[in-house]
Amino acid sequence: MPILWRDATANALYGPGGFFVAGTGPADHFRTSVHASPAFATALLRLVTEVDAALGHPDRLDVVDVGAGRGELLQSLLGLVASGGVVGVAVGVSGEPARSGRSGLIPPRAGSPETLTPTASARSLRDEPSSGTLRPSLADRVRFTAVEYAHRPENLPEEINWTAEIPAKITGVLLATEWLDNVPLDVAVHTEDGWRYVLVNPETGAESVGEPVSSADLYWLTTWWPSLKTAPSTDRAPNSGVTWADATSGSESGFGAARPAEGSSLTARSRPDCPETPHSNQQRAEIGRSRDEAWAQAITKIERGLAVAVDYGHLRESRPVNGTLTGYRGGRQVPPVPDGSSDVTAHVAMDSVASAGAAVARCAYSLVLQREALRALGADGGRPPLSLAGTDPVGYVRALAAASAVAELTDPAGLGGHWWLRQPVGIPLRPAVAR
């Protein structure tokens, strides 16, 4: 029986035996920034230390990962904190990392507002105030929490808390790495009598046209999903430093860069065997109101700190005409059939989500592409100096491999085209674009 896409997806992904609840986890089916390179976690840890400093080094610093998979990101962060990883990243000469395997990380310039100086980085882990009184280290103060519907993995370190709901009263950082694209949403098609819901058969993926959309969804569509007659502009994206056209054109970023998966096509809904869409000659839209509400609700859980959403998406002036709904299974892009056997995902209307979060936080947000955000945090993907090959051949090879991994994170045609939405709550927001 055909039902709304939002209901079908919710059951397929998060119901009993759902795709994200059962099995070994999403890492076996698609590749994200978390899996691409340890430099991603290193950059996030640098961001965490910046937030820690902005908060005045609180007695407890929360780091909450929403949609945590099987805890891979938090395990990486835990390991870095335990080993003092930020110090190793912060010190370098002429692009050469302080420790082999960290190539592609730009050594911060002293006094740069976007990055920590070596001294500040070291202090962020020792937490040694100017008075000489020793404050508990970051490792002693940080509290990691994974938010996921699946059962707690057996091998997860005990230092990582595991819960099905976002905890309240967060002081620190809330991370949402490719979470919003899996928040179920409704799909609509524009017919002769206006917007109507698209229904789907959960077993086959076959679609049909349903009832007219609700007044709330119609308002969202009118506000955030312009008609085909609206031409892309070159207005600047809010707080981003990039233009709409630059950020969403072709395959270089925006909705052209779908969730990467090894051996897959990266273009959403491009396979010839995808289920036929009703009224294929009409405009199709993915109603992002549920994602706006999920992000706004997450923001309410933060007392002071920063929320960071990293996802692939699009902006108002360049919405995809036929939508982006697709599936992933076993490292391959597959038709979006909500039967629980595969991931079902759609790109995020990032500007709509950002607006919803800002309304709750009452603070300005920052929205930039991943390649810019990572560069500001020290990840560049540049080759190690050739001189290293003469003095340390093994280190040079390792550094070259690490630089290649960082380059994947900043590739504008792939992960580098993802968006970073940073929403501060009660703290200043540092620039997210390196100068």
C-alpha cells in the first residue's frame, strides 16, 4: 500500500530491523568524511579546542555526535585527545607536519584568528592558565556521547556514552556529520492543481500521486523551493564567502556531489533502473521542514557551545528540479526503495536548516563549503616538501599518502563540496574561511 515517503523512510531506516538499527553499520555501505581520512577528526578536534577556549575551559566539555553510526568519529577523537593529537598538528615548518602521517595540515600562522597558534594548541590540552594553577586536562574534562538508535557496539570504549536521544544541557560541541540527509522527509510533485505529496510502495519503490500538501508544507515550499522560472543568481550565500553560483554549479559542489561510496556513481537519481517518478515532466521537491525541525530541536539542547552540521546539500537558488532521493547499499548507489535493505537519503536544503537553527539560537550562523572549513582548520591536502624524501624516504611516502587522503576531503567534486553549517549558542563565532 502506498504511503508518504517520510513514513516509509522512517520505518525503513529506524524501525525494527531498520537499515541503521540492524547490521554492522553504515560504514559497510557508503563512505563519509569520517572514514576518508583521520585528518577529518583532527580538524574537528582543533575546532573542539577552539570552542573549549571560547567557553573558558569548563569543568565538563561535551562532545555529542548525532547519527554516530558505530561511534567511529568519537573513537578517533578519543584517541587524539588521549595522545595530545592537536599539538602534533599545530606545529610544522613550511607545510611539513611535526609527525609523519599528518601531511596536508597547514601549520597555523601565529596570531591567525582562524587557527590556533602552537602555544595555544599546547595549552588547550594541558589547560595551564596564566596564574600557574594547573587546570584538569582536556582529556579529563571532555565527555563523549554518541546518539544513535542502534545498540551500543560491544567494542566501543567505555569513555564514550551511548544514547538514543540527544542529551539536554550540552556545554560544548554538537556534531552532525551526514545526519540531516537521513532525517526522513516528504516528497512532493507540482501538478496542474498545485503541489501534491508523492506516495511510495515500501516494497517496490513504485510511486504515485497523493493528496495536496498541508498548509505548513506549502508554506515551506513557497519559501524555500522556488519555481522553475526562478533563475540562479550570483548573490552571496549567507555568511559564507562564496556565491550561490560558485557553491552549487554543476558537479563541483552542491547537489551534484552525492554521498560518496566506493565504486559508485556520485550523481543522485542518475541510474536508469531507478523507479519511475510520477509526472516526470513536472517539478519535484523534497520538503525539508522535518529537517529544519530536527536541527532546531538539536540546537535547543545546547546551553552554550557550537553545533556543526556537515552534509551534502543545495541552496534556494539552485534546487534540483527532479530532487536527489537515492539509495546506497554495499558501496553502490541503488534505487531508493524504502524496504529496509538500503540507505535512503536526499540532499539537505542547507539554507533552510540554517535559518531554522538561527531562529532558535538567536545567533548568526556560518555556512561554507567543506574545503574552505577544513583549510581554515589546517587541512589543505598539499604535497609534503620534496626535501623530506631525501632525509626521510619512509616518512615522505607516509606523508604523501596522508596528503592524498586529505585531498579527498577537500575535493570540490566530492567531499569538499559538502557544506559546513556552524551555529554558535552563546559564544563568539570565529571565521570559518582561511585568509
